[in-house]
Amino acid sequence: MTVTLSNVARKSGYSVTTVSRALNGHSDVNVETRQKIEQVARELHYYPNRVAQQLVTKKANVIGLYSLDRETFQNQFIALMISGMMDEATRHNFNLLLFATQRLHTAQDLVSQCIHRGLGGAVISGLRIDEPLLDDLVAMDFPTVLIDVPIEGPRATYVSVDNVLGASQAIDHLADLGHRSIGFINGHGAAWVSQQRYEGYQKGMQQNGLTPKSSYVFEGDFSKESGRRGAERLLRANPEITAIFAASDLMAAGVLEQLQLMELDVPAQVSVVGFDDQDLSTHVTPALTTIRQDMYTFGRVAAQELIAMASDEDYVPQHVNLPSVLVPRASSGPAHV
Amino acid sequence: MTVTLSNVARKSGYSVTTVSRALNGHSDVNVETRQKIEQVARELHYYPNRVAQQLVTKKANVIGLYSLDRETFQNQFIALMISGMMDEATRHNFNLLLFATQRLHTAQDLVSQCIHRGLGGAVISGLRIDEPLLDDLVAMDFPTVLIDVPIEGPRATYVSVDNVLGASQAIDHLADLGHRSIGFINGHGAAWVSQQRYEGYQKGMQQNGLTPKSSYVFEGDFSKESGRRGAERLLRANPEITAIFAASDLMAAGVLEQLQLMELDVPAQVSVVGFDDQDLSTHVTPALTTIRQDMYTFGRVAAQELIAMASDEDYVPQHVNLPSVLVPRASSGPAHV
DNA sequence: CTGTTAGCGCTTTCAT
DNA sequence: ATGAAAGCGCTAACAG
């Protein structure tokens, strides 16, 4: 049924070894021999059995993506990342294996599983900052790239934007528009990015001569509903607020919804800025001003680092800081007087 | 470095064979022996090498997803499907491998590649109805599940909703609200679903005693922009139109945008109905009335059929018709008089 | 340049 | 109930 090397060998009259070398482009094969063999291989529709290849070379041509947060998986964030990883993997003749899991066990188990599945490395997304196995993981000599978790080691690195900068860009933008009372709706504290964006909010306020009051900050959980609730709270407690910065587009969409409910015009009465620049930011009304992070590139870069590590023992992984870009749209405008 | 069967064998004092059988739950192993072996395996953090397993059993525990349309990949449609496939795969101890490719070569090549990569079967999404290799593919004795392409064979089937019904449900809903002039913005004709939804539109009109004029139909391409353009055309050519049914939520979002531009109130002046029920349908204003198809379940069911085929030579694949459900929201209302 | 031999880690007859 | 031996399809020394 399936065509193997020895089929090609028999039909071409050469040994399995020679056929293998010919097909793998080794230099120690006669040109004519190679051509004949390639010809036969084509006729027979031969494709190397990757499984057998992998078993013997122990060189995995597979990278994996672990997505820890199931809900996360369903939004565009991860879809774009997968897309980027896929492109990069394809380019290097790697395959992409997907896993979703609620929780990771020990780092050792995780790594064993990966290795035995033939993975050359794994991207892990959705890890909480307080995840106990984090430290073990970096010590593990297994190529790992983390998304939005600041970990570095000889075989581990991470990809992120500068979230402090990103958040302060948002505040700068609003301050430039004359806003002085700026509320902040953050994601849940277990995410590293939340801590960073909070820091960026503080920094942004300060560098614009504004004092961040603690009542200006609401901790949401990245969901739309938490954005809605946050806007309600913030505005009820601080009627002077003229702008809200939400740490995700989805939460910003919730803010928009709540403002409409409260019959507050955006941006005439309240300006709103999100974070991510997912598609939904152009679907809502008004279109969201937001801080863009390019998840497709996250995926590409993560895969790139992983493949480099998997292919070269000595490759030293690089932490990659991707740019965060302010995308001004209709949801932000001059502060009313 | 990695723990193998023979490590466990040596440490436990049994032969590789026995250890293998013990760990695989064969009945011909002494209970105590099994316990001892399991104990050692646990201590050593043993995990079976899937690659080796696969090579010898030729039973692939991997299924693949081919996504043919790159743009498609980036929307929620495919992300939810992946999520569903992943859950189902995990449940059955299968892995999920991802591929994106612009075009497929011959069916034979596709299948060879899959087999040599160790795939037990593949889900293919984004195939055009006129794809030449379709016929070969079903003849191929390789487990295949197609998404939204009506193909059936001994080892092939497809998953879809009844798109004719879905579209007619949309028209029924609008007709019930008193609309008589209903425009239709379709997806591109190369998609099977477009043909079906067109048929459903016609049928829906007729069964409500309405005559579908050809000028009421616009062929878009599933993009938001084409929805916007469609609304513009339809309304310019037929000012009497009071409702528009778009064959995707994204196009419906474009319709909404255009109507706002034209200062037509939704739903007071024009009602809008979409198709899919993606998240964006609740992000737009007003929230979209739409025909829901559950892509997560698409993924689960597709994986299920695939795994059943891959695990059992004799399993006869079932075409699965998932329900389409009208989800009434704010974008549709009574026809104005 | 080409072939012989060995072995990756595992499962599976076939004996015992 | 357990073990010895063979082999899945391939690559990698090592000879010649």
C-alpha cells in the first residue's frame, strides 16, 4: 500500500542506503544515480515516512503549541498566533502539533511528554505568573518559548510587547487630548501583562503630571462583561472621569456598551482606548482606538526561536520584544471642558 | 536522557515484552507484576515513545486539519473548529496536527503525505466546490472529513448545517415581521454553502408568497467590505427593500456600516440578518439577528468521525447535519409601513 | 561512490 | 504468565 525506501531501492536497482542518501541530497552520490533514483521515487509517489525518520534521527521536525486557557483559545489572539506559527513551521518543513490542557503537571512530565511525542520544542501560552512549574521549566534543557511570561534560560525565552510602554502610550494619547481624569480597567492579576500594563498606566499618568487615584483602577478579567462592569463602577465612583483605558479590546467593547446604556457619548463625553487591536475593534461603534500588538508576528517569532533551538544545540534564544503601536480611531477625542 | 521501555525493564527485573504488555493493559500479565512495573514506570517518569509506537503499530494517533484558505484561518470560524477538534482528539488520546496550504496537489500526493506523516485521517476545510481532486479524494480509502463540501464515500464524509434550511429560516423570520422586499447578499459562488443559501433564499421567498427578483441578490465574497458594497447596490437599485439577509455575519456587519453611512436606522427602516453567529454579531450595534451554526461542534463531530474511521476499518462514516438556529437580536424588527 | 550492518523504541508472534 | 526474536522504515557508521 505505502511506498517505502526499499521499494524504490528494488525498482531502481540500488541499495536502500544509496537511495536514502540520494533522496536526502548527500553529496556522495553519483549525479546520474541520483537522477535515476529521483525519477523512480517520483514515479512511485514515494514520500519518506516521517515517523521512521524521526525515530532514527531523533531530530523532531515538530513543534507544539500548548494553550492553557481554553477560553483564550477561542478568541482571535490565539488564532492569529497559530497562523503565524504555522507559516513559520511550514517554511522550515516543521509540523505543528496542538494541545489544550487545563493544567500542566510537573515540568518534568510536560517535557517527557513532549519529547516522547517527538516534539522539538513547545510554545506555551496562557501561563499564569504564579505557575509553580515555571522555574523548573526553564531549567529543563527543552526548547520552550513562552508567550507573555518573562522567563529566560539557556533553552527558553519569551515573546511579548513592551506592555509598560504600550499602556503608557495609551495614557500619553489621552493626556495629549486633554484628559486628566483617566480610569483604567485591567485584566486579572495572574497575568503578567496585567502587572505590566498597570505599571504603564501609573507611569503614563505620572509622566503627564497626573496623579493616579486608586479609585480610578478596576480589576477585570479580560471579559467583555468585566469591562462593562468596570465602566459602571469607575464612572459611578468618579463622575469626573472623561477617559477610560481598558487592557483589552474585549473589555473596551464592554465599556462602550455600558456607556451607551448610560447615554454617554463616545468620544464627546468619554474617550475609550483598548489594547490588542483585534478585529472587533473595527466592528464596534465607534471604532476603537487601541494599542496594537501583532499576534501573527508573535506566532512567527515564537516558532522561529523554537525551530532555531530545536535545530541547533548551541543556538542562544533571544527574547523578542515586538512593537506596540497606537492605532487612533473614533473612540477617543478631545476632553470636554 | 529519555526513559525507555528497556530502562523500566531493567529496573523492574522483567523483560521488555512483559513491561510493554503490562503498561498496555494486556490481560495476560500477573497482577502483582503489573503493579510492580507500573510503580517503576512512575518512578522513572516513563512515557511511551509515540513515534516508535506509531512506527510499529502503524496505527496513527494523529489527525490533521488542512485549512485551505488562509484568510479563513484568521477568523473565529476555524478557531472554534480547532478547539472542538482538539477536545475530541484529547479525549481519545489523539494528537492534532495542523496544516495550511494554498492549494492541494493531486489527491494521491495529499494522501501519501498524510500517511507518511503518520496521520490517521484529515479534516479539510475551505475546499472549493470545483476543486478537481475532490472525486479522487473520496475514492482514496483514506479517512477524510470535509467541512461544508457535500462528499461521501466509504472513508469520507462531511459536516455541515442544512444551509438551505438555514437561509429559509432567515427569510421566514423576516417575512413574519412583515417584510416583503428582502435583499440577499451571498458569499462567493465557489463555496458550496453559497449555492445552498441562495437556494434557501429562493425557497424562503417562495414559501412566503414573495417573488425573488434577481436585482435583490448581490454576490459578495464573505468580506465585510463586500457586505457594505452589497447594501449600497441593493438599496440604490431597489429603494423599496426593507430587509437584507447576508450570508455571513461579517458581511452583515458591513451592511450595518453602510446603513449607518446612509443614515438608515436599523431595524426601524431596514432589518438585517446575518449567518454564523460569530462573536462579532454581539459586538456590533445593533446586535445582529443571525442564523447560528456551532463551529465548535463542527470540530468535535468532524474529529469524532475521523477518529472512528481511523480506529476501525469497518466504521461507516456518517454525514452529520448540525442544526441551524435562528438567534433573534436587535437588528431585525417589524417592517415599516 | 556504493553496499553491509546495526539499531532507534516499540509491539507482536511464537515458544516456553 | 513470561521471554526471545523479529521487524516497522529509516539513517549512520564503516568498509570496500
